[in-house]
Amino acid sequence: MNNFFKDKSVLITGGTGSFGQMFTKIMLDNYDLKKIVIYSRDEMKQWNMRNKFNDDRIQFCIGDVRDKDRLTYAMADIDYAVHAAATKIVPTAEYNPFECVQTNINGAMNLIQAAISNNVSKVVALSTDKASNPINLYGATKLASDKIFIAGNNLNYDNRTTFSIVRYGNVMGSRGSVIPYFMDLIRQNKSITITDERMTRFMITLEQGVELVLNAFLDMVGGEIYVKKIPSMNIVDIAKAISKNANIEYIGIRPGEKIHEQMIGSEDSEYTYEYNNYYKILPMINDWYKDKKRIKEGKKVKKDFIYSSNLNSEWMSSEFLSEWITLNMESFIKI
């Protein structure tokens, strides 16, 4: 792995977000990069990130994934790219559909075209559990984005640029996730608001998310969707891990919200293979799901297999999460 990124240039869209900052930290700490380019549209977040890292290998580029010309210019001399930029908040997407489509769908198309134009070697796009059997606009746009990235391998006739996807659920402690939100309510002496007591969520750390992306870079042939094996938690248990004595108020499901997270649906079971630490959904186009170079040592899952947070075989306890919060509180609040 160390030699894989040696003297290479990496660009990450939405690079000032929680994932982007953790990805940048791990890359700078462990790999002898030529440079890492942070592409995003918020100058203040870039300024704060510049001061936080203070590393000459980081270059900051103000730009929007909606702007294909700017993105094409930024991707010159880039070897690998990670696409993390997205409109992600479910209610925001429901009430601002045009903006969500422009960022999540048009932005994906722009990135693919910019990468191919610049002969970028590999691109990994971040997806979401909500792209599997979507019921909200955010999930629908990310499903479209996933399909576009898979098809990007078909547009790349000389195979200079390959595209793959990683998919995971709730990132523990990331900005906008439920843990810091619940903690903020406790600090304000307010009740913890829960939409439905039946709700379950997959739990993954930022480090595990970065690990999945790095694994994709090493393994990918093109068109794969990587889904990491991670534990689930009930939403009430998450609240108890933060404060055992907190008052809980049930407020009902928000527009477009699911009771349970799903990362692999039964309709994908025909094309899904299992590995030690993850699953891999192979592309249907061109019969690539039969390709031995993509399957490798994978074992095909059972027919009608579903990977959802309520049917998971692995569960995280409130005690474990409470200990994790104590150990990581300072670091994830800063992200």
C-alpha cells in the first residue's frame, strides 16, 4: 500500500468535510504523496483546514462539482480521485430538489468527464445506504450517481480511467451525524429527540470509511460497489450510550426517512460476492458480474440476500459506543 501512492497526486472533492479531513490525515501520515488537492467551495473551511494541517503537500482549490470547466482544470496532473462532495441531508434534499440533482447527479457526470479528459487512473466515489432501494430524493440521486460511475467505465474506451464506488451508513461522530447532534441537545439540557424507537442504523468510524476507500483503490477493476461489514445499533441504545438518564422525546419520522438502513437489496444478490471484511456488488453491464478478475476470491451470497441494519448478525452495544465516545470525543468534535 505504501508504494501504491508514492509520488502520486490525489484529489478529493468535498475535501473539507469529516471524511475528507480524516482521509487527508491518514494519507499524509502514512504515504509519501506528491500532493493532495482539496477541492471544495467553502473558503473558510479550507482556511481552517490549511491551518490545522500546515503541510506543503496539501493544495487547496476553490470550486464546485457543478462547474465542469473548473473541475477539469483542477484535475490536471491527478493520478487518483475520491468523490466525497454531495448534498447529503435528507430533509434539505426533499425541499431543495433542483439543488440536490445538480450537485449529486450533474456533479457526478462532471467528475467522470473531467477524470477521463485528464487521464486520471482511478476514481472512487462515496455512496450511501440510502442509494439501496431509495425512498427519498437524496437516495435516488445517489443511486443515479452510482449508476453513472459504473457506466463511466463503459465510456472510457481505452481503459485509462476506472471508476468504482464505496457504500456505507452512519459515520460515528462525523459532522451532521446523530452522535454530536444528541450530545449538543444534552449540553443544552434538552430532551433527545428520536423519530421512531424501532429505528436501527449501521455504525462505522471515519477510519473504517477511509480504509474501505483505500481497499477499493487496490482491488478495483472498474464498476464495483464495495460495502463494508459493520455492526448495527438501535437508535435508543445510541441515545443511552450518550446519556443513560436523558429524557427521550419521540417526534415521528421525517420526510424521506427510513426506519432501517439497507446497503444491499435482494435485487442485487445475484451480483453480490462476500469477502472477509466486505461485500462487493459487481456491475450488471457487459456481464461484468461474471468476470473472474472482478470476482477474485469472493463467494457468491445466497439468493435474495439482504444486508440491512435490522437483519444484521453483528450488533454494537451501548457500553462499547459509550467507551468509544469517551476516547474520541475531543477529536470528532473538532472535525
